[in-house]
Amino acid sequence: MSTVANKKPHGLLIVLVGPSGVGKSTISKMLAQRLNVAYIVSATTRPKEPGDEIGKEYDHVSQDEFFRRLDRDEFLEYAQVHGNYYGTPMHPALDYLNEGKDVLLEIDVQGALQVRYQYPEALLIFILPPNGPTLMQRLNDRGRDKPEDMDKRFRAARREIHMAKGSRAFDHMVINDSLDRAVEELTKIINLERTGGL
């Protein structure tokens, strides 16, 4: 590896993962601005919801269209989550990486494991809540889900956390107990990875 800034000629694939309500979308947007990375919008079969404008951006498509894209091998990864399909478009993600630009994905555990298998050099980071009650409160504060859906998301979150902790797929785990502190920690991790310091 070269000495100087040691910036990889190939971009860094950064994957942020965590359960619903942990703050991934907010963190992703802050990191994308702060670190000048390409944020890739996922395609989903989930219908648009009122909070979508202020939450994570999606490319909303029909299930037929999603499967057409899947058949054409257009996804870097895909998964079924809470009854809907989500997928990361292969292009422009690979185009940015090949141009030397870092790429940020915000996906679920299933998708992250696919990325780890296909792109072992990717940087996988799992965002954890400080504890269960805080996560439940955050899910409640979002005001997007019915009580039964919130309960379902909370149970799914516990499974995801358990799966992530039991897996060796993730390079780092960061607790989002304070948004600014978590973003600061993630910035340091990513900058160290960019310069080959980890």
C-alpha cells in the first residue's frame, strides 16, 4: 500500500445496519454530508407512507417491477423485511466505487450478510440502541406504526441485534445513545478505514 493519504483507488463500500428506530436514516444523512460519500437509495415494494418525506428516501416500485429488476440481476443485495422487498441498485453503487468514490448503504442484516459475502472488503457497521426501552420509545416517537406493528418491529429488532452480535460479519458496533457522539465515532471509524489505519 502507498504511504501518503493512502486513499484507496477503489472507493470504500460503507454499510450501516441496525434495527428500526435506532436512528440509521438520520445518521446516514449526517455522514453522507460530512464525509462526502454517495448515498444509494434503496428500491422497495413498500407503499409510500406519510413520514417518508422526512425519513429515509426510497425508490417505491411495484412487486412486479422489483422482480423484473431482480431477474435482470440489477441489485447489489436484496431482502424481504416486514413483508416487503428492499434492494440496493447495483448501478450507480458499483460505478461510484469504480470511480474511487466512497458509497454508503443503509440496509438490513440479511442484505449486509450478502454484501459481506460478495464484497469482503466492505466496511460493515451495526448501530445499536442503548437498551430495549429506549428503542421502544424511539419506535413510539416516530408515530409511524400501529401498536401491533411496533411490537412486531421491536421483536424483529431483538432478533437482528442477537443475529448481529452472534455474527462475525460486522467490523464495528456503535451504540447510538447520543446522535452527535455516534456520528463522531462513525466518522473516526470511516476516516481510519479510508487511510488504512484500522
